Amino acid sequence: MDDANSGHALLVDLYELTMAAAYFEHQIDCRATFELFVRHLPTERSYLVAAGIESALDYLENLHFTDSDVKFLRAQPAFRMVSDKFFAYLRGFRFTGDVEAVEEGTLVFAEEPIMQVTAPVLEAQVAETYLLSVVNFETLVASKAARVVSAARGRGVLEFGTRRAHGPEAGVRAARAAYVGGCVATSNVLAGYRYGVPLAGTAAHSWTQVFPTERESFQALLETFPEQAILLIDTYDALLGAETAAALGRAVPGVRLDSGDLVEKSRRVRQILDARGMQKTKIVASGDLNEYKIEELLACGAPIDLFGVGTDLATSRDVPALSVVYKLVEIERDGRIEYTTKFSDQKVYWPGRKQVHRFPREGRYSQDVVSRAGEHYDDAEPLLGPAMRNGKRARAQRPLAEIRAQTLVNLDCLPAPYHALRAAPIYPVRKSATLDRLLDEARERYLSAPRATRVK
Amino acid sequence: MDDANSGHALLVDLYELTMAAAYFEHQIDCRATFELFVRHLPTERSYLVAAGIESALDYLENLHFTDSDVKFLRAQPAFRMVSDKFFAYLRGFRFTGDVEAVEEGTLVFAEEPIMQVTAPVLEAQVAETYLLSVVNFETLVASKAARVVSAARGRGVLEFGTRRAHGPEAGVRAARAAYVGGCVATSNVLAGYRYGVPLAGTAAHSWTQVFPTERESFQALLETFPEQAILLIDTYDALLGAETAAALGRAVPGVRLDSGDLVEKSRRVRQILDARGMQKTKIVASGDLNEYKIEELLACGAPIDLFGVGTDLATSRDVPALSVVYKLVEIERDGRIEYTTKFSDQKVYWPGRKQVHRFPREGRYSQDVVSRAGEHYDDAEPLLGPAMRNGKRARAQRPLAEIRAQTLVNLDCLPAPYHALRAAPIYPVRKSATLDRLLDEARERYLSAPRATRVK
């Protein structure tokens, strides 16, 4: 991959670096494990499609501070009391830790670790912001894509959202994530260049407006792109546009409708095309589509072959953020493991390193159990596996098309009720008894000798 | 600026490049004007704070295709019929056009052009995707920030959203835009490095968890950052945490609350601190805050000095996209101007190049008139000015702090009713009679000789 910002150490919240400085100055070099997970699923999502893990691993492999990064930090007033040694350390900083992660395309649920980072505490801390950001966003879009693709019932979904994504770079990441989630192609050219996502495109209204007549604009586009041109027929009047396209006397790969009543229009356009023997001409629909609208269009029998989905997909408009967090779960100090958690206000999370086990029944997923790492179940598949060892990738990167194919298999393994777009049941995820005991022990330890000891 | 992706010509929707190829192959080289504007304001926004314009100008100044970009495009099946000349042209491609734009920080409303691009049609077309994406996103965040800052009534707002932004690069752009919209600082270090946004940070729960006691964690942080440390006091129990901080026997710059009932907690924490003579210790609140929650906290009298706002700000969670569009409004061909528009389905936009005039009354904004470019009003301020001439910036870049200060002045000029967080009235924007006439003429021309002429 070739992400210009990958490994950029300043793409981080300041507090990761102030804590890093303070860890360094106080010689706190215990080995720590942080887990990255989604605290709870929003009501609009009954499952998530994990993504962003390759972005995270790229970052960890390339993470370093340049001379100018270090110079910038040193000049910050906050770092005035920090020793030269820390800045010298930063100059040579690399991530040397281990990462366990699920494969991209894995379905995940609330409180299931997606990544688990074990490293000297300073290194693991510095990585927090970037890891949260890429896993949050790419998982968000892959999950939205899976819903849209599911609603399209076998018709192709094209990702068209870069113009409304949160900046052009978000558009590239969204395009990749949407493909991981099951889209067939994207309009974002850099996603094709960088990740190999298949590309698709049509034409804009401006193309038609530049010509004296719509007919001339269609002819010109077909001359240059005889096998790919999708004619945008609704610049002036979609049905007249369809008739113009049908009367060109040549093969038209496709036409696109971008506004209005898509059920009625697609039916009439189909009739116009078919009357001219153009059964092979595909109808592409776009215009603020999402999974709900696509479900409705198909329920009404709209003869649409491909859906172009932009804003709702690239921004996950109904749920533009997940409750991803990155929590310290254990520390190894002087050869002893300490299990950490916090108890403030409904934000409890189970301490200790974990594994997620997925139990199948008749070829479908039936339930998950989150256990302590090392627990084993004969009849379940463990989801977390070694992704990085000593700062280097520990498994080969799979081709993106293979990840996408696996996502579709995974989605097929999720029982039908969980695919409902609205009011889907909650997939059962339980904690193992051993993991529960670890939490109880931590709570007892805290209650008997609270770490926040009253001092007056 | 130093955006790694600026000028990256492949950060574009494929159709801009297929249209470019087809314009080239058909020797369509008219000069075209596109206007970038927001079609309508969402009900949750009564004004927008324009941003993203500097990102757009950076892009236009740097836009070029590398050898490997061209090689990639040439290998795409869609471009099979495209001539070598086009690819040679791309290799030397530069944006040579003119841009009119409002200044960043200007308040804008629906259907008011934010940017106006005039260039050979191919160049103006290629720029569409990137310009929409940066103006959409940065305007979105600057506008959200202005609402949050307004709700905070003079207390500082810190932007903390990178971890939930749509990828880390979106976090950097969000940090800059939030500052343009009135925030006082960001946690995003790269935004400090690249744009000079002031930085702020505290500490995470993990910092406290690593130490045997909370007290030791506080002491250690204060040793390294005596003048900046903000102690996060709610890892275990916020009130015990506050007592621990108050009993350290040294100055504490600030404490942070990140969960629970912030009204009750901030009051009791303030009492604990004040009882120890720590009136100068600031209370920072965070945890899924937004303008509505801040308004409520302050209405309840919560003694909070600074608000850290993350997800809702960096994703503009309630409105994660604007209806930004980029529309062809006129073409100059053989010395003649043609005014273009389209009439399909409620998506009409006035043809022709425009100017926006803002009329003051007693030092406040009273109404806007959108006119044809060249119309003049003695008693109004024109908002669009020359930003680029022949592909080069035509005005000096203002320091970011100056842009922010101007935003605050502009917000102050917007009458109070429009600042209501809910159900604010609609600011009056009218079209000039001359502009209306141009639309009528275009409609008449279309009705008398529709461009989508029925051909059978």
C-alpha cells in the first residue's frame, strides 16, 4: 500500500505524546496490552464488518519520527521540562510489539476485541489515536456497505461517495472499505491505483450541458467509450433522454437515472429501451440512495440493474461514528501480570487478554463467547490470530478481492434474522466464566484497596 | 501547507477523467464556469461557516499527473479507445483557470456560491471531486464548531475528535476547520505542525491505570508537565480523584471529567478544589459532548471552564454531509456566452456567473442578494473575490488565527435569532431581478427548442 500519511507519527493526539514523555521520564517500561473494540452497537447496526486492520498494520510497520517531527515537538511549550534523552529516543522510535487481530471482513459485535496490541507501554500508547481512527472509519463503511449490498439482493452496488466523504483521503479509504463490505466497484481512482479496487464511472450533467443537444453528447461519449459509456439521461427530461439514447441506432452499455421517482422512471425507461431491442442496456440508479431506499425500490419492482451509492455509504450517514475504544487490559511488570480495568460510570470492561470464539450450528453462526486468551473450545472458531510479531507483519496480506469474497461468505453464515435492516435481534455474545471471574477478582481487589485511595 | 495528497490527480471520481478524455478527443475546449454551493441547509443548521477553500486552492495550484498516474490510467480497460495524445496531454496538465471565492470564515447560506471556477472545461471538470470533498467537509466541521463554541458562551472549546474522525487525515482537516469555526485548540499534533493550530492535551485513563495508585500517577504527570498537566480524575471515582488531586500539596493546572453526571460532578469537584484554595485549577469536561449538551450543562450552572469535544465535532455527527454541488452555469464558446442550467426534478439552479451581496443594518447582517456577476449595490458587501488567476493564487494566504478571529466577528454580525440551536429562522437570501430574468430566458429557450429533442 502507498498511503502518503502511513507511519506519520504526528497524526496523533497530543496526549499520547505527553504520556509517552512522562512514561519515558519516569522509566515506566512495563509491557502493556491494549484491546481495541466497539463498546456497543448502534441500534441501526446488528453486526459490523471489521476493516481498517491493514491500514493499522501499515501504520505500525512504518511508524517513526522524522527530524522535523522531533524538532516541532521539542519547540512546544508543553515539552519544556522534558529531557533531551526523550527526543533522542523518539528519533529512533519504532513499534516493536505484537498484534493479534481478526481478519478483515470478519463479522464482529460489541465488546469483541478487533485488535489486541502488546508492546512496551509507551509504544502501545502512541499508536492509540491512529489505530482507533482507521479501524473506526473503515469498519463503519464496510458495515454500511454490507447492509446496502444485502438490500440490493444480488444487483451490483457502486461506491460513488468521494465528493461527500470527509475529505478526499477519507474517500479513498471509504472506497476500499466499501469493497471489503461487498460493493463491486468504486468511482475513486486512487482506490484503484493504491488498493486495486475495480473502478466504475458514468458521466455528469455538465457533459450533456456542454453540447448543443443531448443526442450529440450521447454520441460523443459512446464514440470514446463504446463498451463502458453509461449515459446520464436526466439532465433535461429522463424519458426524452431515454428515447434519445434508444434512437441512436447503436449499442448503449447503460443509462443512469439520478433524480425523481426512480420506480416509475426506471419502468418507463426499461420499456423504451426494450421496445428498441436494447434488453442488454443496463439501468443504473443513483441520487442519495441507501439500504432503505434500495429495499423499497426493489420491493416496488423497479427494474434497476446497478445502484450508485454515495453520501450515505462514504459517511455512514445514519451512524457516522462507532464507539470504538482502546483499553488497557493488562500489564506485565517484573515478570508478573496485573489485570487492569476501571469502574467509573457504566464503562466497565473485562480485564485481561481475550479471545473470541464463534460457535457454528448447521453451517451458520449461532453464538460467540469472549474468553481469556488461551481458553480453548473444540467446537468453535477462534477469531483473533497473530497479525504482527516484534513490529513485523506475521501473516501474508491477502488480495483485496479475496477479503471481499470472504466477507460475502461470512455474511452468508449470519442467520437471516440478523440481516433485517430494522429492529434485527441482538446476536448472542457471552463472556466465559473464567473471564467473568477475572473481572470479579479485579473488582474485589479494587474494593479492598482502591487505587484511588482517600488521602485525607 | 504540506498536505501529502494535495495535487494528487488520482484523488478524483473516474467519470471526471473519462469526461476529460472525451472532451479532449472531441476537441471541446470551450471555457466553462462551474459554481460550488450548498443546495439547501439542513434543518439543524441556520448558517454555514465557509472553509476548505485554502485546501481547494492548494490542490488547484499543485494538480498534476505523474508518469505512474498516467500509466495506471492508460492500463484501465475503459481507456482502451483513447488516443496517445490525451495521455501526453495529461502528463503536462496544469490547472490554468480563474477562481472567485468567499474568504474562509465567511458565513454562507443555501444557493450562495462558495467558489466559482472558470477554466477550459476539461480542467474545471477534473477539479470537481476534490473541490467538493474539501469544501463539504471543512465547511461542515467549521459550521459545527461555530455552534459548539456559541453554546459554550465564552468558555474554550478543545477539538478532540481525531480518533473518531473518518480516518486520521480527516482528523487533521477537522482540527483546522474546528479552529476556523472558533475552537481554541486541538489534540491533533499534525494540525499544529501543518497549519499552526494551537495544541492541547491531557492524559488518558491508561496513564493512571499503569501506576500502583492514582496519586502516584498524578504526581508523575505534574513532575513532567508542571504548567500543563490536566489530571484525568475519573478512572476509579471522580470525587476521590478530585480529593487526591487536591491533597497533592502543589498547583494543579486542571482536572478532567470524562463520564457521568457532569453537572453534579463538576460542582462537587469545584467545591473540593476550592476548599483547598485551588480556585485556579480549571475543570475540563469531555465525553460525547455537543452543542446541545453544553447548552444544558451551562444552563444547569455546571462550573466547567473548558469543553473537550470529539466525535460530534469531527464527524458533524447530526449532519455528516452537506448537499454541496458543483454546477455548470455558463460556457464561453467562439466569443459567445451560453447560460446553462438543467430543469429535471426540483434541481433547478440559476444559470450564469453570480455575486453574493450582504446587506448590513446597524452593524449586523440583514439579508443577502444573489445577483449576476457584475451587478453592484452601494450599500452591500460583495462576498466573492478573486482567489486565483491563471492557475496561481491571486490573494495572500491569511494567517489561520486571523481567519478564526474574522469568523468570530462574522458570527457576531449574525443577529441573535439565527444563533438558536433549534428552530432558528431562515436567513433571507433573495435572487436579483436580473438573475431571475436569466433563468426565465433559459427556461423559455429550453421550452421552445428543448435540448433533449424528441427524435422519433
